[in-house]
Amino acid sequence: MWGNKSSQDNTDVYFTFVLKLRASHLWVAPYSSYQQFLYDTIVRHQKNGWNYQQIAEWLNENDYKTPRGHKFLNAHAQSIVKKKHLRDARLTKRYPPRLSDFAISFVDKTLINKTSD
């Protein structure tokens, strides 16, 4: 009705909640083309049945160095593969959004809306 206010007009209702988002892919440490080349080379040799010692020897014989400029050991070859797998798993992991702390608030505006006659 025009000109008449119901009790609902004097109350505002607010629905509040907390939304938590987690993302691990927003900043990615750079992976150089040389690191990618080493990883691809090591994996290719692994598929051909080579062990890490054989791969490290081949890399040294062909004058390749670790990303930090050292001579290859079998542990370096293994570490490159392991860290690449961990990196890929971390970057592709997705976290579902979480909603919590739900609340409904009622604000009585009777005194605010009261007209002085």
C-alpha cells in the first residue's frame, strides 16, 4: 500500500559469509629452456632403459653441465626429474573454494525511519 510502511520496511537483512580461495599457480618460478632440455633428455634416456649413472656419464661426455654449472652426478639427474615432477604437481593442483562463517544479520531501522510528526 502506498504511504503505509510494513514492519518489513524497518528491517534490513544481511547474509554474510567468508570465502577463502587458495591458488598456487599465481606466481610461477621460471623454468629455463636449458632446464627443460635437461629434463627432456634425461627422461628420453630413461625410456631407453638407461639408469641415472649412465645418463650422468653421457651428459658429462657431451659437455653438459648442471643448471648451476657443475659436472653431472647420478644424483643430479635424479634430482632434476624429481623436482620437475614435484613442480608440475604443485602447479596443477587446484584447491576448492571454502565457504564458512555464515551469518544472517537483522538491522532494525525503526528509530532511523521514524518520521517526526
